[in-house]
Amino acid sequence: MDRLIYTAMSGATHSLMEQQISANNLANVNTAGFRADMEMSQSATVNGSGFATRFMAQEQKSGVNDSTATAEKTERPLDVAIQGEGYIAVEDSDGSEVYTRNGNIQQNDQGELTIDGRPVLGDNGPIVLPANAIASFGSDGTISVTPDDGDVTATMDVDRLKLVNIPIENLAKNAQGMMVTADGQAAEIDDNIKVSGGYLEGSNVSAVSEMLASISLNRQFEAQIKMMKAAEDLSDSGNRLLRGS
């Protein structure tokens, strides 16, 4: 009888884990460049003498859905969207290199380009633009600046976005939701990646799919709870038979 209880408990735990992931995806349906999390788990044997045939669903690090989302035209000079695969390299607070698809680039008072407060990396480290310059992006990620007087003849290239491509099997997220490499090594620059200036990519989360999945998971959880109750009732009935009452 305990096998039924383990099956039901494992299923309920698994459903709760999936609900958390689905809720996080839904919360980021409007987050620029967000990549949906994917539930991952594996079966694990229950420890203890006599439990070799009992298994539980063991949570693993969530996977990442790296499908490309729709890019919308914003006409904002510092917005940039990657065409196809690839990521923009930025510097995390601890100095490590992390990656994002969010191309909503901001410029602070010192001319530093940042994404969500993290410095944007170029060929020469964090990118800093001259004061009062008008910036634009080339298709290869090159950043050109024009003086604020609009003299296009004085336009010059100042740096290029560090664009990398990470194989899906080596793609992961850190605790802050930023993309990282699973092996901890810095990703290689890919010169074939193209970008579109004045566009911004949205989230690749499908709100409808996540809502339907959430409803289905709720029903699965309720069914597992009922199964645990049934297992308890069957166990009580068996105990009464053994006692002869």
C-alpha cells in the first residue's frame, strides 16, 4: 500500500514544482528578452532498507526555452534586438560575465551603457559613449555615434556589442535569472550574429499556454491528493481486516 502513497506523493510534489515554474513564466510574460523556464526532473530511489522499489520525482535545475520571440519596432536608438540565436554579454555585480536577450539599453550620466543596471560589454570591455552623442547600431552590433549637432560626416564607430552564441546543452540561468554557461566558462564571440537597432524583443512565454498548463497542473495536484486519501482509506480497511473487526 505504501507504494501507492509514494506514487501519489511524488506526483503531488512534481505538480507543485511545475506550478512554481509556470507562475514565474506568467509573471514575466511582458519582460523584454525573457526566456521561459522548463521543468526538469528525474526519478530517484527512496533511501532506506526495504524501499528499493519506491521512487520519487527529484527536481533538477530548470531548463531554458531558447526559442526566439517577436521583436517590435520602438524607434529608440539604444534598443536592439538579436536576429535569430545569440545573446548580449553584460557584466554582473560580482564582475562575472552573464548574458541576456533584453536589448533595452540605457545610458547613465557617465556615458556607460547598461541593461538592468549591468554594464554592457563590447570588444574593449564595458562600453562608454561620448557625452551628448547620438548612438546607432549596425547589423553586426557596431555602435556608431554622431555629434549632437547632427553632422553625419563626423559619425564614428566607438565599439561593438559582445555577441555570443551558447549551445542549448550548455545554457543555464543563475539565481538572478540571467543566462550563463552551465560549465562556467565565458561564451565565445560569434561574429555571425546580427542585430536590429530600434527594435526590442519581447518574452517568448505564451500566456495562453502557461494558463492552460496551470489549470491542468491544479487538477493533477487535486487528483494526487485524492489518491493519497484513497491509499489511507485502503490501509485502514486492511488494518481492520487483520484485526478481525
